Amino acid sequence: MGFIFTVEEKCKGCYACIRSCPAKAIRVKEGIAGVMDERCVACGYCIDICAAGAKQTRSEVELVRRLLKEPAPVIALLSSSLPAAFPEVRPGQMVSALKKLGFSEVMEAAFGAELVCREYGRFVAENESKPVISSTCPAMVSFIEKFHPELIDYLAPIVSPAVAMGRVVKWQYNPDARVVFIGPCIAKKAERSDEMVGGVIDAVLTFPELGGMLAVKGIDPASEEDGELSGPRPGLGRLWPVPGGLLKIAGLSADILSSDIVVAEGIDRSTSCLREFVEGKARTKFLDIFFCQGCIDGPAIDNDLSLFERRRLIVEYALNEVDRARTESDIERYAGIDLRRGFTDRYTELPTPGEKEISRVLGQINKAGTENQLNCGACGYDSCRELAIAVCQGLAENEMCWPYLVDRLQGTQNELIRIEKMTSLGQMAASIAHEINNPLAGVLVYTKLLAKKMTLDTVKKEEALDHLAKMESEVSRCSRIIRNLLDFARQTEPMLRLVDVNQVLEQVISMVGHQAHLQNVEYVKEFGPSLPKVKADFDQLQQVFTNLMLNAIQAMPQGGKLTFKTSAENNKVRVDVQDTGCGIPKENLDKLGTPFFTTKEKGKGVGLGVAVVYGIVERHDGKVEVQSEVGRGTTFTVYLGVHDDEAS
């Protein structure tokens, strides 16, 4: 596991990390965006951009806890970005809080900046013949080592302030001590393991990790008394996190009229400057370069303060209680600390695909012609061609192309719809065959029986009439099934006119009310006054509410209460048909509009009534909602659009 990793179950496949990663260190496999350790520079951009929290940094909290339990003293090196990360906490209060955690001493890493900046001033003055690139940002150093090793010779062979301070502690102040750096930078975790500078920092905590440790122990730094910082004291070194801080501390001029010194901060400007160096276009003598907008913009500062406010807080901190005489004295005391470092060529070459291979991938994602290459960036790459190259290199997948995926999904959806139609047609055919076959079989039996008796001349008039009546009943049943089926399937437009829904319900109740009385069902009318009219087919609406009323009555075989309620709601007429019957099981609610689905006993319904209701209401641009609870009853709610006089 690298310093940044992916929590696979949280990855949503949005590819925001690919868009933000300056190193293109993300490999997508089976839809999961994983981090490639050999390419990752630990800049933390992917962590900041990942809204799902799938990208996380390796925590060293447990390592620090183990160190604090050991007998050796543990010294905390605090980044001078502290005021930007904990604006409500004074540095002295944080000192007390850290000592409560178990740290023996707390020092300022900014003293390392004092040493380093003086070394930069000397080195730049001695190397006027070639450009110099600062090596203070560990993420940028890693980026150059992994992607532009041809620039290593331009890197200043000088350690970062944190490493310089670690050497101060380990090589002179207290060689037996353990050192923990606390700051805003994730790349510091990688830096401490770098063989070129390793061995002086034992662990790295980000500010959020420190906050978590304090919270677990119930320590509130803002309520602590001020404690004393230990070790050598910095002066202007506290300005290190502010953009241009190195130049100020080192006494280098960044005059806007001069091109000798350039400060490049942020992913876009810094990578652009490196490209100019590679192409030989750079004319600067010294390039101070950072992935972030200075350390005040470090990825491990998780508050909403603006960069201007963070800068103000750090400048105030830098100018507060500076003892320049003591600083100079401490610098003389530790002037012998070796601040040199080396660099490693870590370049890993990816396979370069040929034009034929790139064209093959572009063809697979329907981007063969330039007119089809939208370059929308949804995949995380700037162009369709870049995506195709990444696919060839094993970094990406065809399915990352959103237009291509939409086309595939559309094709799959169409196929599923076709299969669903065929399945529904088969089910409907089977249901029709079953429902019609039974009465027709009865008719056939009675026909044969009657014919046989007539042949034997043994038929009686009453018996013949009885057989004919039964045959008529069964044929009528077939006719009703066919009629309901036609009503459900009817595609003709309704005969629209202005309709008073209350009037429709009155007519339905007058026709079916006697059945409610026979079933001992009480019906209640709660009609809204001055209900707006709807544009609808009166007869079809009558059929809708007749079906709903009959279903409700049948759901209350032991009697009950049936309520009709109308109201106007959000420019629609709402009709509630509520019964106190047996209710509908939850698993059956989604099947109500399916033809021939019924929960009634055999012979009491064929499952077309509610399907007809859904069909008619949908043709009126309305909708049907159902709420039901077993044992307590069901409410069908029908919404119909109100007629707009102005639109007509």
C-alpha cells in the first residue's frame, strides 16, 4: 500500500481523481480508480477532489502512538502553517496539548527554514551560470524524479526545512530523540522514507491526524494554557509557508521587472514551467516551485479559510515576538549541519502504443473519425486520443468513455425492452388462453351433452334451457374478458371535453351504490367545493372509478367503509378512493398495473380492472398512486390535470 490509496467500496467511478492528478497515477480496473505507487507523487490533489472519500492517505497515527510509549523522548516539529490549520488555537496552547499527548518537547520546523534559506542564498549566488529549481516541495521533487529526470541536475541539492530540522535534532540537539513532523503536507510522508534524506524524521502527522489524536484523548487545545516551545528559535523562517517566503527569508529579489527569479505555485503553473525548462525555453536563474499555492494551501488543511486569511494569520505569527539576536545565535550554533542531499532517477516508462493500436481503441469506442471525438473530458482525460492511449497502456478502460457507455446502455436497454415485451406478450397469451379456455370448455361440454340428448330424443325443455343459460353465461364471460382486454389495449385518443370529476363520481355511485349496500359497505362522499374541471373522456373516467369502486367493495366482504374524496392540489384534481378492506401485500403493489394479475379467488376476477384504470389515466396524462396496509385497507389516488382556460 502506497502513501495514497483507494477505498474500493467508496469509489463511485466519477474519474475526478484522473482529471486532477498531475502525474496520471490513476489506473482504472473494473471501474475502480486505483493509485499506482510507482507514479504517485503524493501531492494529495486526488484526496481533495474525491467527494466520496475513496482516496485516502496512509495514516501514521498508530506509529506515533507506539513511539510515544517507548522510553526515548519524542520531539514534535510543528510546521509554521499551524495558525492556518488551527486558527482558533495559539501556538503555545498547541504546545501544551501535544505534551498532554506524550511529546517530551515541541519545536518549530521554521528554524530549519532559516538554515535552508541561507543555504539557498549562497547556492544561487554561486551558480549563476545555470538555472536552479528549488527542491523544497517534496511532491515536486518526486514529480521531477519520476517524470522529468532530465531536470534533476537543475534541482538545488538542498534538503527541505523539515529534514533540516530533523538533522538539527538527530545530529546535534538530542541524537536519542524520536522526531515527529506535524504539518499540512501528505508528500512529507513519502519524503521521510526517501533514502536520500531518510533517517531523521521518524513519523509524519498531518494536521487532521493530529486533530483526531487530540479528540480521542479528549484534549481541546483551545482551552489549554500556553506552553513553551523548545529548541532553536526561528525569525522570519515562520514565513516559509507563504508564497514567496523562501525568497524573503533568503534575501532574494523577485522583482516583477526581472525574469531572473520566478515563483510558480499551483499545479497548472508549476507543470507549465517545467515543460518550458524541458523545452529549453526557460530564461530564469531561479525557479521557486510548488504544487500547492504555498504550504498554506497544503492538502491536509481542512478548513474553509481563504488563502488571504491564512496568509494574514501566518504573517502575524511570524512577526510576533521575534528575537532576532537569539535566532542569529542559534543559527551560528547549528551552522555546521549538513544540508546537502541527492536525487534519484525514478522514471518508469509506459509502453508507447502505435498508431494502429490507438486507432483500434478509438474504433471500439465509436471515435474512429475526428468528427466523433468529442473530447468532453468525462473520462478524466483531456481528449479521446489520450483516453485511447491510456487504454493501450493499461491505465484506462473503454467503459470510461461516457458517450460510448451511453450508446451501449441504450442498446442494452432497447434489447431488454424487446425481451420484456416478448415476455409480457407470452404471459398475456398464456393468461388469455387460460381465462377463455375454461368457459369455452364448459360451453363445449354443454353443447355435446345437449346434442347427445337431442339425438336420443330425451331432452326436456327445462333442461335444454338450463344448458343454454349456462352456455350463454360462459360466452358472456368470454365477451367481458375480451372487452376488458380491448379497453386496456385501446390506443385511440379519449373524447375530451370539460368534465366535473364530482359529477362523474356521483354517477358512478348511483350505478354501483346498490352493490355497496348489499355488501354492507358504507360509502362516504367528501367532495371538494368549487373543484376545477378537467379535460377528459367522461365515459372513460366513469369506467376508472367504477372499477376502483367495485374492487374496493370486493375487498370488504364483511362490510366496511368506502370514502370518495376530491380536492385541488398543485394545479391537479386529486381523487382518493379509500377502503377499509383486506389491503394489498407490499410485494404485490408494483404488480397492480400488470394485465391478468389478481389476488382475487378464481372466478371472481381476471386481473384487468386495475390495468384498465392505469391505462386510461395514463392516456389522460395523469397518474395513479397506491397506498395499502394489510388488514387496514387501501387508498387509490388518481391525479388529473386541471383544464387551463388560457391555454385553450
